[in-house]
Amino acid sequence: MARILGIGTATVDIINTVANYPAEDTEIRAIKQRVCRGGNATNTLVVLSQLGHHCTWGGVGVNGPDGQLVLAELAHYAIDTSPCRIWGQGKMPTSYILLNQQNGSRTIVHYRDLPEFSFNDFQRINLSTFNWLHFEARQVAETAQMIEQAKQQYPQLPISLEVEKARPQIEQLFTQVDVLLFSKTFAQYYSHANQAELFLRSIHSQIPRACLICAWGIAGAYALTPTGDLLQSQAFPPTQVVDTLGAGDVFNAGIIDGLCRQQPLAIILTQACQLAGNQCGREGLQLIS
């Protein structure tokens, strides 16, 4: 199996399940509450670990109960956290989540006061031990330096980049990576259109050598190969939607897993959609299969 380094966030998620989404300026009672680790990069690594890969996380934490909760859960999934920067004070990035029992939708209010994982932190990591490098597209300038250094030192090391949100100058991260994993939200913002193919082809015209992938919710997912071939997979929704939290991170893990196994991209796309669909029918990220 592959040795995978993921650079990005871990959060503390405080999840309140409610019967339905509340109107503004009202008071409702939560049906249940759970507190767990979240964050895009670590969610993806947790799934990849369960799929048999050896995973390492580079990110930031804090020395306190919330930070210990995050590190303990990652240790449970055998994820190496030795490259992390642990701060002596501050608060773990925290997501306050309303999970609508009626349809499985989630609404998130996010708070953070810790610095991001920096280029200086990244330079301390020995990249020679890894087979795959995965980034969240967050702080653009620092992430660009990380990607550039990785490509200079190890040009054959595959790099994937998750692009979830629009950020200033985020496009400068696209040119040196091998796999771009776009969200539907970013695609609609970037191209001002509701068509995945138009979005992917607009990116392909600028970056023809990369593999481009975009999850499209209930419509499944699309991929564009470096040769310009468009692939599509249907979605695989569960009988009952329980929890959509982290479904995109699970999809990304499915893509990376399949690429590491050198499977055909059409098969990878379908398997990733199946994995994400299964996730939506259960609570949490445990026992992904």
C-alpha cells in the first residue's frame, strides 16, 4: 500500500442533530450531540488508512483537551502525526454543525485562531519516504512554496490538490499538481455555470497535463483525463440519507486510493462515488469499506 502525506486541517466538530433546520431567531432542542475530530485533510487520511494505506498528517494542533481529542482519534487510525506543529496556547479550529435529520444536510459555522501549517513546518518533513502527497488548497502562498519544493526535490512524486473554496490567486496552485479534486461549489463559482464538463474543459485548456475531477452531488462525479476524455459516474445515494458530513472527503479518499492502486480512472470514479454514497447512509467515518 502507499505511504501518503496529507497537509491540511484537523478540527473539533461539535455536531447537533436537529429534527429540521431552524428558522432565524428561534430556539430548538437538539435530538443528540456528538463531539469528534473533523477537517478535510484528516477525514481523507482516516478513510485512506482504513483502505490499507500508511498515512501521515502535517497540520497544526494545540496542547490541550481539544488537541488531545484530535491526536487520540488519529492515533486510533494509525495516522502518524509527528510532522505536526503543536501550539502551547490557542484553540483548535472548531466547527459547530447543525445536522438536519430530515434530509442529512449539514450547516457549519467554523472558528479558528491558530496559524496554518507553514512552509517552514513543511520543510522539516522528509518527503523521500512517501508515495503520494495530498494538499488542501488553503493559504495559497505557503502551499505554493510547499508544492514547488516537493516538485523540485521529487519530480516523480504524485501530488493531489483538493480545491473546495474560492480563494484569492488559488489558480496559481493548479499548474504543478497531478490531480485536481474540485468541489461543485468551486466549479459553479469559477465558471458561473451549472455544467461540470464546461468547467473541467475550461481548466483543461490552461492545465492540459493534469487529471481533473469534480464531484457533483446527486449527479455523481466527472473526470477529464489529460488527453481530454470526459468520464462520468452516477451517484449512489443510500436508501436513507443519515449524514452528508465528510462525504466529499470520503470521495477524495476513494480517488486517491484508486490512483495509488493504478486502476482505470473510470473505475476509480465509480468506486469513489460508491464510497461517498455509503458514507451518506451512516454516521461518522468509521468502517468505510
